[in-house]
Amino acid sequence: MNYNNKKFKPVQNADNGETSEETSFYYKQAGRILTSEYSGGKIEIGHLIGLVDDDGNIDMRYHQINTDGLLRTGICSSTPEVMPNGKIRLHESWQWTSGDKSHGTSILEEFTG
């Protein structure tokens, strides 16, 4: 699975997460290396970097600055699902490595536009 030039938006997130339907992720992939810049909603700017395995699972780290001016960091594991329309849905399990170090789950879906 290759995520290069794909765009994703959260469709579900835990209450302790900061991303929302207003957040857009722009993925780039070269070989196994995945990067993304994201923003929108409570996120002024964020970046992630990760590794993609042969099944499309992503092991990533992220950092972001929210609209309160706070720098937040975390880790995330993402598992892909190909939906009937051919788009990718990502099932994520994440944990903050800053702040309260709480954890949660989220779902992102590929979009065009």
C-alpha cells in the first residue's frame, strides 16, 4: 500500500484528541518512509513521520502546535482498511508523549479535493 499524495480527514476521535473533521492530513511516501503535514480545527500546524510495513500498517510519531499555542507530541499505530469505494480508512491507536500522556483511538478516511 502506498500513501503518497493521499489526503485524510478524521471522522472519529477520542475526546482527549485534538484533531477533528476540520483537520486535513497530506501524506507523502518514499519507500517505507511516510511523512505528513496537517492543520485545521484546533491544530495550527502538525507533522508526522513514520514507517509503513508490507501490509500498510504505519508506526508513526507526531508533533503539533494547537490553537492555544501549546506544543504536543505523541506516538500512533495505524491500520488500513480499504473501503468498498476503494478509499482507505485508517484505524489509529495513539498516545500523547507530552501533557497528561493519555491515549485514545481515531479513524481517518481518505478524501479527494
